Amino acid sequence: MNSKVKETALTVAGLTAVLVGGQQIVNAATTYTVQSGDTLSDIAVKFNTTVEDLVKANNLQSNGLIFTDQKLTVSDDEKAETPAEVASPESVAAQAASEAAKSAADSIAASESAAASESASKAASESAAASEAAASEAAEVATAAPTSVEATVSGSGSVYDQFIAAGGTDALWQYIVMPESGGNPNAVSPNGYHGLGQTMNPWGYGSVQNQTQGMLGYATSRYGSIDAAIQFRLSHGWW
């Protein structure tokens, strides 16, 4: 139980109620601990007294300023007309228990809300990171991909047939030409690479035959063989 609630409950529960002629009378002096939001008017009504009496009994300033946790002496010499005007120890204890339960429930709700907020924040961060990674990957693909790609099919007079006729191999076509240019001899990437093999060298222009022979010479001179060039392209994503 909250210490403030417990202290208030025990203090108020200490009121001694006696029956005299069918009426209840509260002892003349009671100590009350000021709670957050209390005013002198509220306290005066609660203890069947007046603001003036509270100010006088506690030597308060004329403006009646009070503070949370301040101890006030409550003078109560008047008789309550009905038992409802004086809280019984049982009702005070019940109210204190209710307030404590509400406080505990509020604390649990606040903790759950904080946990939910933290979880949502973490999910948002992970989503943002995933989106950034996807955007970066897309940018890399866009940079490497040519701006103009034509679908090619095997057959008489196709780019593929011309490529094979000029000395190219099917493996070179499948693993370097298609990933680099999509089989389009006129492809130009955003970075300015040209032709079937996507290069800035002169062999990236001209006929399919010229480009094919240029690719074969480049693969042999740089990597030692066509197979070595293909393996490098597969492991690095460029050649």
C-alpha cells in the first residue's frame, strides 16, 4: 500500500466516534496529512469545520496556502447531524484499500504501456533499417543494370546466334552477357558502360561480332581464360 495512503488511513481511522443522545461526536483534535489537490475548503468540509478554524488552529498564512504532506491539526467541536458526516474506520480503510488497488493498477498499466512503446519503437527501427538496406541494394542494382535491355531468343539471326558464330560460348553468354547487358548490344548503363559485356573500352561498340571478339580478348588477357572470367563474375558480381 502507498505510504501516504496508509498514513492517512491510519490517522483518520484513529478518530473516536461515540454515541451521545443518538448523535456522533468527533474528538476535538485530529491530525490530517494534506494530500495532493487538497484545499482548505475541502478539508473543512471533510471534518465539519471552517476554513477560519483551520487557519487559526495551524497558524497558517492569511492566504490559506497549504502544501502536500503538511500536517494539519483539525479542531472539530461541532456535532455531526448524521453518521454519514463522519467516516467510520471501516469505510476509511476500505477507501484506502481501493485507492491503493487503483494506484497499483495504474502502475501496471503504465509499465505495460512503456513496454508496448519500446516494442513498437524497436519494430519501427528494424523496419527502417530493412527499408534502407533494400533501397541501397536496389540502387546498386540500378547502377549496375543497363538502361536499355532487349529480350533475345535463340534462332536464325538472333544476337545469341551472332555471338556464338563470332566465337562466344554459351557459358559466356549465360553468366556474363545476360547479367551485364541482358543480351542487348546497344545497352548503356547509367555509369556509361556499353554493349554486351558492359565496358568503356572500344570493343563495347560496333557489331555483335566485334563486341564478342573484344570480350574474348578481354577475358583471356585479364583472367587467363573464359572460365576464369566467368568464375570471377559469379563470385564478385562484376568482371
